[in-house]
Amino acid sequence: MIRAEHLTKRFGTFTAISDVSFEVQAGEIVGFLGPNGAGKSTTMRILGGVFPPTSGSAQVAGFDVARQSLQARQVVGYFPERVALYLDMTVREYLDYVADMKGVAGKQKGHDIDRALDSCVIGHVAHRLIGTLSKGFRQRVGIAQALVGRPRVLILDEPTAGLDPEQVAEVRKLIRQLRGEGTVILSTHILSEVEATCDRVIIINRGQILAVDTPSNLNQRLRKKSRIQLEVRAPVEALQSCLQSLPGILAIEPGYATSDGVTSLTVSTDPDRDLRAEIATAIIDARWDLLELRAVTLSLEDIFLTLVHRPPTPIPSVQH
């Protein structure tokens, strides 16, 4: 549904993005993650038809965003980082104006406006002036205008920027509700945003793509060893001795021991071997109570920091 191939954008002598390539499949919600100034908004603007790339190409729903700009924009709903709202219009008047600009007419226009109002939960303020609304409601109006026309692709550039925690939660819920209705790509510098809403993540820094994959796949590819958290009702030394006897155990990190005999440990193993079954069997055979056994994964923050601060050689990316 979205394909970027070797996109580069220069503003004078400044290169905002360089050789950016990725794909987003139909129906996906994909997060474009990077620090401020990484090149997220530049890429979003190219996809939204705001300006062309200096080199490379991008297609949305099969239309080239530079050579077939009008057709590409007709299938895109775009929420820019700074959405232009007319504060002296009511919400419904503004959405009606947007529908006219998009060429939506007749009964379809009314249906689209009502659907956008319902999706963004702003029907109850439809007759209020936009200038009287809070920032959170204005963000919703901005997303609603992107939904008018039932676009096949929704591009959201920093959709929760500047919102309070309650408003952020509401916008994230809205984005999740769009799953299956179309393809969504959203840019953000907030790690929890991606974890809360997205199927895959594209990580960008200093204008270059570092990775494209699911957080779980990135976790498997970046970790140097597997870690398993254990909580067992057993003597500490006996438990450690039992685990050390298992092939494939690289290290054991002691955690805590409680007064009622519960021992916590973190076991490190070869990343290519899953030893959870063997560990569980050994503990049960020793007639100890296994209270917890879970794989410890890298957080998205760990993944992000690992990629951003490693030498600038992108890891191979799985497009889908």
C-alpha cells in the first residue's frame, strides 16, 4: 500500500533524509519512530504530497506521489504535524469545507462527515466554534478531517504531540479502532506510542532507516543472549547447582530470596536455544514449586537506544 524506495530530500546543503526505503502493507498500523529532527516529518510530507523528494520515489496505493500527485492525494488522509484549522468555523462547517475540497458530494458527504465525527467522538461539539475547543479536541478535529473521504491510507504526523495523558489515551484508542479500516502510518518520538498502537515499527535516526520490523523480531535479532526470569520455592544454592548442570546455561544472576523460601533468579542462555522446557522439567523433577518462568525481552526503549547508539550500519530490515 505504501512503498518508499531510496528517498532522499535535501534543503540546500542540508540532507533531511537519505536513501530511505520501506513498505507498509494494506491494513497495517506502522509506527515511524525517531528522535526530533530524525527525518520523520520530511518523510511524511513526501508521502502526503506536500513536496517531492530530491531523489528516489514513493508510491501510495500504486500512485507515484510525485508524478501522479493528484491521484495519490485522493487516496490519502493526511494529518500534518501542524494542522491548519479555521478557528472561526464550527467543527461541522470545517469538515464540510474539507469534504468539498476533497470532492466528496451529495449524500456521501453527509455520511462521511457523520462517520468522522463518530470515529473521533466529537459529534457533541460539532456545532461549536473550533476556536473554543481544547487542544485535545482540536487534535481530534484534525484527525477527523483526515478521515473525510474514507481514505485508503491515513498518514498521521505526531498525532499526540502536546496532549495531556488523558487526551493521549483517547487518541491512541481512536487509532487502534482504525485497524482494519485502512492503512495507517504514524510518526512519533514517543516509544510508548508505538507499543500501544502499532503492528510494526520503522526506526529512523539522522535521516536514515535503522530497522523495519516488529518489536518482537527486533528483540530476537538484537539480543546477544536469551534471559529467563525464574521464581522457585527452593534453597538458593541447590537451585543454582541444579540449573548450572543443564547444558546451554551461560550465566545465573541471583535476584532475591524471601523468608518463606522463594528464590528469584535470572538465567542467561544461548539465544538460539529455548531452554524453558528443560528448566521447568528440572525444577519439577527436584520437587520444587515453580512459581514463575518467563522470557525477559528487550523493551522497545532498549531496542531503540541500541540501534540509535550503535555504529551507523543499519541491520537488515524485514519489510513484511
